[in-house]
Amino acid sequence: MAKARVTATCPVCGAEYTWSVDCHNRREADAWEARHEGEERLCTACWKEARAQERADARREAYDAAKEATAKAGKTLAPLTGSDKQVAWAEDVRARTLVEVLKLNPTANPVLWDVLNLETKARFWIDCEGMDGYSVMERLWAAHKEEADALTKAAQGEEESLENTNEKEK
């Protein structure tokens, strides 16, 4: 077992630090050092800050897109319950879910907002962190099956009555 070490300088803050990796043997360690010598890399603190900024930008983007889609549909999302920190986190997850579902199905039924509003506990949305939009909707549907089915049936009935009205007018 050999340890490869390279001394580097952070291009953002100028901090000098040592970057190390465990290798199988000295030859592999020497090759790793030669490959990475002089490479510019962020120090741990700058990397964490850059990563946090990327995540914040992604959250803001999803939140803005969800807000725009909600306004376009003439709907609102119900307020969530929980601590302030939980609510902020859950709203991000819910916004990303909405954006993902709308990307998969741009003409999503207006019932989508009503189904999303069935769950107002921040904990539910936090537990869905990292899941894709389709999986979150399945989980939401399973948790509120009767209400979601009723909303869907009501929306289908409205669509059918609109189609019948349009046919009569022709």
C-alpha cells in the first residue's frame, strides 16, 4: 500500500493544501502524482461552497418554473405544515416534482395541482427527496388513493361534459 500526495493551490482562495490518495503500490502512486501534479483544483471549503451554490441555483430554477406553471394553470399549491426549515425543504422537493411531471407530460391535467395539494405535511415531501417525479406521484397517489381517484373522476366528467357541449354546438 502506498500513498500518493500532491500539493495544490486553490484557484479561488489561494489556499495551499495536500491532496492524497491510497494506491496499491509505489509505482501506481508515482504515476498518480505525475498525472495530477500542477492540476488546479478547488480546496474543500471552496468546493463545498460552489456545490451549495449549484444546488441553490437548481432549487431556485425549479421553484421559479413551478411558480410559472402554477400561475399559467391558474392554480395554487397548498401551504405545507412543519417547521420553517422542513417547509422550505419540502417546497423545494414539491416544486422539483411538479417541474419533472410537467416535463414528462406538458399537457398535464389540471387535477395534478389538486393531487399535489392532498399532501400538506412537509415530512412526506422530505421523504421523497431524490425520487423522480413519477415515483413521487405514485407514492402520493397510494397515500391518498380515494381522494385522488375522486378528483380524477370529477375532472374526467367535466371533460366529457365539455366535449358533449362542443359537439352540440356544432
